[in-house]
Amino acid sequence: MDLMGPGSAESAHTWAQRMTGTEFAARADGTLQRIRDLTARYDRLTEAILASNASVWLETTRGRMTVAAAVALRNRMRGGGPCGDMTDFEGKLIRQMRDQHEEMRKTCKRKSASSQRGGEASKGRREKAGGGKAAERAGIPIAIAREEQGEKLRLFDPLDILRKAEEMEEEREEFLVELETGIRISNATTYVTV
């Protein structure tokens, strides 16, 4: 698309008639050069920050690590980075523990209700179905155990999985705060030369 109109670029004015084509080309070239200069400055600044983060150390409850490692760990635990939440191993484990407990609690409740309704007829079916076996999924073992008095089922949870999940969630959040604080302090007190 030609916004110069008819005639040569040197003598014609731009479409808005505010400057000649030569002046416009000089301005456009200057703007492009400023953008390239800013991009190069950004790249140099990023390189200096990465070099600084690789050489500055933080003390954490999980041990000593560079700021670069702390940033990578924080991003992993928050589900950031190229893999998304696939690398939030702690969060996934906590969710699986809670989900498995809830699933087994519902199963226990359902089987107890069924046991009370079905009496002796359902007793044989429960035994064939493995009423006292642990959950088939991989993960933390939770089982349903039958109580002999009245065939009422109870959840057998040797780890107290909900309490453990809460503790792990609290430790995870505290560690994320610790990482964030260490990173911010490092960023505020470290000077980089570009």
C-alpha cells in the first residue's frame, strides 16, 4: 500500500501532508534502531541477572542453593515454567492423598449402608469382593477393615492421611514464602552491571 501518493518520495509529502517521504523514512529508521537498541539492552540485562542469580547463594530450610535454583524451584512448585503443573510433585501428592481418602471414605460409607440393608446375603458378596483389601490404585495405602461387631466398616488409615496432607500443604506454603522472600531480598540487594 502506498501512502506517499503520486510523485517521487523526495518531493512528495506523506499522506497526512506533515513531512516529506525522506523525513518519514529517517524517522522510521530511527524508531526501528531505538527498538533494536532496547531489545539488545534487555538481553544484556537478562544475561547479567542470570549470571548474578547463578552466583548468589541463599540459605533455606531445604539447604543452600543459588538464587537461580530457588527461582526454578519456586516456579516448579507453583506450576510455572515449560511443563506447567506437571512438575508440581508436592501439590499433586497432596491432592492424591486427599482424593484417595475421600474415595475410600465414600466407599466405606456405601458398603456399610449396603451391609446394614443386605444382612447375611451381602456378607458373602463383600468377602468375595475383598472388603478388607487396600485400594487398588498406586499411592498411600488406605484400607477398609470390617469390624466384627455388627459388620460395620471403618476406614483403616495408619498415616492419618488428612492430617499428613494438611502438614505437607502447610510446609509447602511456608517454603514457597521462604523462597519468595529470599529471592526478593536478593533482587533488592544485588547490583548488576550492564
